[in-house]
Amino acid sequence: MMTEYIPDGDVVRMDLRDRTEVQRPRGFEPDEVGDGLARLTEAYDAIVRQGGVYFPVAYEFVRELGRGRQGQVFLARRHGARGCVTEHAIKIFDPRLYESAEEYWTDMGRIARQLSLLQRVQTPTSVARHAYEETRGIGCLQMDAIDGLDVRRLLSPSHLELARSRSSDEEWKRFTTAIFRVDGDRVSLQPGIVIYIMRRVLRSLERLHGMGFLHSDIKPGNIMIDRLGSVKVIDFGRALRVGEAPAFLLGSPMYMAPEQHQRETGTPRSDIYSLGLVGIEMLRGELLLEMEHIDERVLLSTKQALDAALLNLLPEHVRGNHALVSSLRRMTALAPQERYASAREADVGDAGLRVIDKQLVVADLDSEYARDLADYLKKLVDPGSGRIELPSIFGPSSSFTG
């Protein structure tokens, strides 16, 4: 399937008919494109095996940071002129997600064009993306390497034992009061820290939506906490122009808005819905629905019934916070028009998360959340490398996930 994105006023629409505009990498002739996907898959696997990209710029992979359906992310050393070595996150895009080499290259063209525009999204709450390159026909994206944990990893108990062994009793009491609630193997986040994280994601979305783009893949693995306790949204590989129809199912089904399950074009309210689900998960310490294999029909049915089930899904200590429950209910409303109209409204509107922040201050339940997170992450730093390095969970590691 060939896709070409053609401007239509302020909207970018897809034309599936014209197959003449694909830019094929050198070495892939037109009559070879039928076998191109197999060649691309071999090239992708070879890059992973050899542990680096050596053309057009040399990146030596240090370790895997994360993986997903779209590909893998590595911490890499860039070897520049006169011995200059710098560290970056390099994402390589897996061709297995695509039906043909043409579809892969078309999507890489979309990502390259979008990067040209998205590079201007310079905010403290978004990871910086620097360059798109191709090697052996495989797309590679260079980004800032963030030393920290993503929210998915923060909700895992895997780091608690190490942090506890390096913390005094007083420090541990502060961490489990300001950041975590631990119940056996279940780790959830305190309401204050959840609001802190969500408000900063909303700031990132506000800037992104203001430029006419949707993130389209807001999920715990795409929200990072760095060593200073700052929140950063990562992985803009699935970003779409507002009004642009995707070529195939994008994003992570668990966090997609109901209208996206029904193959409707997403809107800024779709990103807000996804963030609402992430907020619920942070407060619960578990997924909305545990599924060994994703079944979209079951997921959609669950989301359609979410409004009625929300109060019972939330922990008891959250249910009494009517403003927070109301905000989550509005973010995850089934009908897009019933959600917040914008990320800004969800953040600082009259019924936004800022209201709950103020309530916590009045009740003396607030904290210096960035400092608390920074102090906690300091306990996880490996003395040898000077970076946060933990054993992988759920398959991939999670210092940066794609």
C-alpha cells in the first residue's frame, strides 16, 4: 500500500492511489521493491547484531534502552571529528510493522518531514529530536539521551529494593509518602505526584497541538522522569498532523481513545484521553485491563463502560477527591466533545488540574515533587557508569522507550 500525504488547506489528507512518489534508497531498484521488505528486515537485524550504525554517521550502541512495535532505541556514542565522542539516543525503525518496502519508506518520509517541523517544539517537557538518517534503507532517528526512568518503570517494583538499601529510614518514609504507595508487588503513585506528572505532559501537548500536531502515542513508556525530577514526553515517531488520517493503526491500543479504535481521525482530545488513562493507571498501579493478547473489541467495550466503572476502579484514598475524579472522568469521556477542549484547559482551566494542585497546597499535602523524584532517582545511579542502569522489565529496558 502506497501512501502520500498531500496538503489540503490546513489539513493533510492521504492519497492511497499514486504509487510514483516513493523515494527508494540507493541500491533498491524499482523491480526489486517486491523483495525489498525481506532485504530491509535483514538490514535491520544486521544493524542490531553489529551493535551500531556506521553510515552516514558512526554511532556505536552502548546498550538497549527500549523497544516497541516500531523498533528499538539504543544509547549510542557518536564518533565525530578529532575524537569528539558524544552520547545520544538512537531509534531504528523496524520494517516488520509494514506490509511492503514502499509503505516503510513512505512512512519514513513522513517521519523525516515531520521532524523538520517538530524540531521547533523546544520545551522543557519534550525530548529534543535532532536528525533523521538512513543506513542500508533503515530509518534512524537521533534524539537526546535522557538519564532517568519512564513512568512504566516507575510503576514497577523492580527498583524499590535497590533504592531502599541505599536510603535511610527517614528518606524512605519521605519517598513512600510523597511519591509511592506500595502494596505488596503493586506500586502506585501518590495523587500529588500524579498531578505533577500530568500537568507537565499537558504543557508538552499544549505546545505540540499549537503547532498543529498530535502525539498519538501517549502512554507510561513515553513519559520520562530525568535525574532532576523533570518530566519529558518522548517518542514523537507516531505524531500526526491534526486532521491527518493514519496509514494504519497507530499508537498503543491500551491507551488509544475510543474513536481511534473505530478508525476515526484523532484530535487533540484523543491525546487528552490517553493521558487520562495514564493518570488512572498511575493512581491504581495496574493496567486498565490485563490482557495477554490485545483484543480491540474488548478494549473498546471496556472504555465505553469506563465512566460508570471509574469510581470503583480508583483506590479508596482517591475516590474522596471529587475534583480529581471529575477531572479524570472528563479527560476520559467517551464522546470527544465532552472532554476538555484543549490541553491548556485541562491544565489551568477553571476545572483543570491546577485546581487540585491548589487544594493540596491548602491542605498541606503538597511537596517539592521534582526534588523528591530527583532524590529518589539518585539512589538508582550505578556507581560505575554514573547512569541509572537497572535490569530490564517486561522484556525491554526503560531508560528510554519507543
